[in-house]
Amino acid sequence: MAKQGGTFSAEEVRYLKRLPAVANVTRSRITYAESFKRESLKRYLAGESPVKLFREAGLDPALIGYKRIERSFSRWKERARQLGTRLDDERESADMERASAALFAVPDDSGETDEPNRPTPPDEPTDRG
């Protein structure tokens, strides 16, 4: 199980490295295989749960972290938009954003990488209003 601010143990790193969905992993970062990203985004747009897709790939949210899953899909959708992919072909953009937010009932912390979930230090403001 991921702990200590989202870092992985040596045993967890070894496990994750064996998964086809993982291109690379360190104690604090995961890089997912392009094929996993494409297939997951396609299935998500068809209505499947991101958590279900990660679990099927051996990436249990208890190990990976729900926030890491949420941020991954957010980045993948944004990248697809930048490349000119019409994501609203399968789901209206506003509906997709609402659905994405509803799928992950966890506090928001900004970040654009697969870095570990870290609690907000007490002296930093949060957007959890």
C-alpha cells in the first residue's frame, strides 16, 4: 500500500514494474504505457469508471491513490484535446467534466504529474472550501 506521502516500497515498485500498463515506475512516480492510456481513455469516454480500468490493469487504487488516477485522466483528456481529438464525440464536454469530478470524491490538490499524493502542509492554503 502506498504510504509516506504516496511513495512506494521497493516491493511495490517491483510489482508495478511487472504490469503491462506501467512503462516505468520509481518510488514516487509512475509512467503509464501509451497503450494503457489510449485504451483507458477510450473506455472512459464510453462510460467506464477510471477506478475500474485501473483495477483491471492491476493498479489498485489503494496502492496507486485515487488522486493519482484522477490526475492521470485529466492529463490524458487535456493532451487529447491539444492534439485535436474531439472528446465530445462520445460525451458532451461539460458532462464529461462533471462526470470526471463526480467519479473521484477526494479533496483537490493541484499538480500535473504522477507525483505522490502529499498532504497539504498546515501553512499552505487549500481550495477545499
